Amino acid sequence: MKNKTAGKILFAVFAVALCVAAYFAADLAFFQYDDPVERATLSVVNDGEALSFTYDKDAVTLHSGDNTTVYALTYSGAAVVENTYIESLPSDFAGSFAAVQTGIREDTNGDGVTENVTRVAKTDMEYTQGYDATANSFLSDEIPFEVVYKDRESFTVYFNSEPVKNSEITVTLADGTVKTLTTDENGDITGLNLNDVRNGLTFTYRPDALNTYSINYQVEADTIFTTRWLSAMLPFGIIILVSAVCITLDVLLRKLLYKKEKLPVGKTGVMARDKRRKRFVFGFETIRWIIMILSFALLIFGSRLTGTVFSNVQLPVFACPYNLDQLTGSACYMLSHLDVLVSSWKEILAFLGTFLVCAVLLGRILCGFVCPFGFIQDVAHEARQALHIEGISLNERLYNILRLVKWVMLIIFLGIGFVGGNFCDFCPAMALSPALAGFKLSLGLGGFVMVIVLVSGFFKRRCFCNVCPLGFILGLTHKISLFKLKKDAVACTECGACYEACPMGIKSVFTVREGKGDIREIDVTTSDCIMCGECVRRCPENNALAITFCGKKIYNADRMKFMKQYAPPKSKKKGKNHE
Ligand code: SF4
Ligand code: SF4
Ligand code: SF4
């Protein structure tokens, strides 16, 4: 008993220490990114080629002709770059270069008339690799023609620092494709995607028959497998490291405190079960892992394949849209910024449409199969099992506490935007896919919350999912979802294995004995069920549980498979089993 009290005090001290560490972590481990552009060396190469910037891993190079002036954007305006080779940039350098080449006389459109040509090149270093709420713009007299890359879909075009409204702009992509696009009343053009931008593109504007202006726009080329990509992943690496330290301390502490006592086992007896090793059998779980891995990859790098085709699909999972490379948009961002969303009907309709389609067709199976955040928790759980470390089982009372926490999370999630806050400031998902895709983000408290998610997910499977506000909202559609969990109350022997196995602590799967209609097909789907299929896999009775799609069984409990996976190995000595 003494040990238990001492343990509780130590855990409380440990938790407070973590909170204090988190306060400092915002500036240390999860530091604010300060663009390390000093590493760039700007070279002006006078080789007579068309004006453009090119990136060569960590260095930016300007290929230019004569009559060229190079400018660096600083917080106090455009500063002329006079040196041919620059080792250190102005201290208030804001991350962009522009070069302007004048005095060219050419017939650019082949109409036999020689025009005055002004060529501009502009590059925003790391713009597409990091989140910057304000796009970089010179808007200076020295740079007569400029484009400003606003977000993953649009540019604003400026001529003499004024937006070019309702005018034709010719856009030439890196592969030679030429598009004629028209600016809107704000000077914006859309229809280009991140991949076009990454490859470099040229905008040409002819205000009259005698003058032609063109600008080549280039951002840092693909950074995957470069030092910058690694540096973007650094905070995630730190999170893993801090989580590993916390887990090790926890394991040591528990060994110390409970060495003479049995570890506390919850009412469900999950710990005892965990000792039983399962054998590999190809089936539903294998398919689930394959889909989870594919979804994870697509939600990190998918738009590199598809561009912005799916960017209006607001997938209801925790996938951070600050990763501009992810396949789809994210309902988590929309729902936590309802204050902004309600300002645009177009966005509301796009959001509601895709959200409802996903919710009805898939429901919380998205949690079990697609959400990257669910995946990372499952990886943590598997790591614990591989290391043969005891998990922590929760009893009903603790699950009820988590349900209360979930309501609090929901109120914060939906309401924080209306009181001037930003859920993303402490959202753990920000630490995951943007970092892996190479987007540099300042994590602040989100990094700390991610440590909590990983450590809790390590000891208690899908711990965060038990309090996840997005999962909660998704669960509200369980009645209309096409995927269902069905129970045959006749085949069920009330062994309780399904309850023990369920990562969401759903007791009704075990206790329900009757429902509407046939007792051999009772719908036991609840709003918490993530359709992971764990209960079906652990059920030892043929057909007692099944996951169905449109009423058709796609996975059902199977005694033979259960025996194959969990039956104790036969002892070499006759009559003896290992466990
Ligand atoms: S409940 Fe889990 S799996 Fe579902 S959206 Fe939330 S974090 Fe993702
Ligand atoms: S595991 Fe199967 S047999 Fe056991 S209580 Fe659950 S549904 Fe019934
Ligand atoms: S009830 Fe079954 S399918 Fe649903 S979350 Fe629990 S174990 Fe997974």
C-alpha cells in the first residue's frame, strides 16, 4: 500500500516536471524555426541564359545575362545585392531574391515587331517547405513585374506594385506546357499546383504591343533526402527521443515500486492476455496494416502524385494540412476553425459534402484504417508488445473519465477559434506528417502533447483516440455508416474476450444480448467503435461477432483462426504446455 501511495506521488511529480519541461520545450526542443539561409551561397553566373534561379541542394544560384540587378528581400525593403558571391546575407533577410534584367530588345511573340523586354526572376527560399502565413512580396519600384505565391493554388500578379486585374497571363511550365490564364478582380490566378511551382514556371504579361514582361518563379526544388529535410524532421526525432526517455523512466519506476507486489491489473485482465503471444495469420488485421501504411504514405506525400485534385476533400482524420504534400484537405483544420469557415458558403458546402460522404460511407473505419494519428499510436502499441513490456489496463471508471475528457476536448476543438485561440497551436498532429514531408514548423506545445500521445499510446493502445474530438464527431454517424459490427447472441458464450481486447473499452459488445430484430444479428456498433476488428479476432466462437459492409459479412469470428493465433504451443514433453 505504501508503495502505491509513493508511486502516485512520484507520478504526480513526474507529470508536473513534464509540464514545466513543456514550457521550456516550446523554445528548446520544439524551437521556433529561424530560417538558416546563411548556408546559401548566391552566385551570379554571366552565361547569357534566360533569367532564372536554380537550386542545387543547399545553395541557390542565379543564371543571368547582362544588365542584371539582384535584390534580396529584407524586412526594410529590397536591398541590392552587389557582390558576385555572398557568404552572408543582410541580417534582416526575409527569404526571397529577385533579379531584374532590362535593356533587351526581342520579338518574343513572333509578330515581326521588336519589343522592349524586361525579365525578372524571383525565388522564395523554402517557401513551400515551411509554413509562412504571409507570402513574400517585394512590391518595389525596382521590380516592375512580380508574382506572389499565396498558397498551394494561387498567385497574385503585380505590375508596378498594383494587382493586374482581369488580364491574360501566359504561363510556361518547366515541361514546356503553355497555359493562358486570366487574373480575377484581385489579380489572382489559380489552376497551378505545388508540383508546377516546385518545377519552376514563367509568367509573361504584355501590357501593350511594345512591352513584354516575364518573371520566372522558382522555389526550392524537392528537398526530400537533403539536409533540409532532415532538419525539418528534427523536432519529430526529438519527440521520439523524449518519449523513449519517458517510457524508460516509467518502466524503471514501475519495476522499483512494484517489485514485491503484483502489477495492478484492471477488471478486464488485459495484462494477463498480453502475455499470450499471437502468431502471424494473414487476414483482416494484415489488410488493415497494409491500408494504414498506404494511407499514411498518401497523407504525407500523396499530392506529389495527384497535385491538388483532392485538396477539397476534407477527410475527417487527424492529418495536418500544414503538410502541403498531403493528398487531401483535413476536416480537423476546418472543424477547429469554424469561425473562419462560416465566412464562406463555398467552403461550407465543400466541407459538409465530403465530410458527410466520408462519414456515411466509411464512418469510424477511417479511424481504424486511415488516420495517420491512429497509425502512429498502433505503431507505439506494437513496439511495446515487441519489447514485452506490460501495458496499462483501464477499468470502467477510467474509461468514463476519458469520456468526460473527450467532451472537454470537443468543446475546446470546436470553440477555441471563436474566442481568438488556435487549436493548431497545441495540436499534436502538427508534429507528424508536416515534419515527415519536410515542412518546417514551430511546434510549441503541440510537440509536448505529441510526447503525451506517444507515451500514453505505448502503454494503453489508442489512448488519444479515447479522447479525440474528431473521432467523437465522426462517431455520431455510426447509425448511418455502411460498416457495422454485428453480434450473434446465440453463438456468444459471454467469455468477455472482446471487451478485454477492445482498445476503446466498449463493454456493450460483450454485454448486449438482445436488440432490434434478429438476435443472431444484433447491431452492436457504437459511436466509439473504430472498426479495428480486434474484438472479432479475439472472439473464440464461430460467427459470434462480425464486421459487415452493406449487410454483408466481411470479417467474422472464427474458432480455427483463433486457435491458430492464440493456442499455446505444444510442449515437446508430453502433457506439458508452456503457458
Ligand atoms: S479517434 Fe484516433 S484515429 Fe480517429 S480521428 Fe481521432 S486520432 Fe484519428
Ligand atoms: S468474445 Fe465472442 S463469445 Fe466472448 S463475449 Fe465477446 S462476442 Fe461473446
Ligand atoms: S468494438 Fe471491436 S471493432 Fe470496435 S473498437 Fe472495439 S475492438 Fe475495435
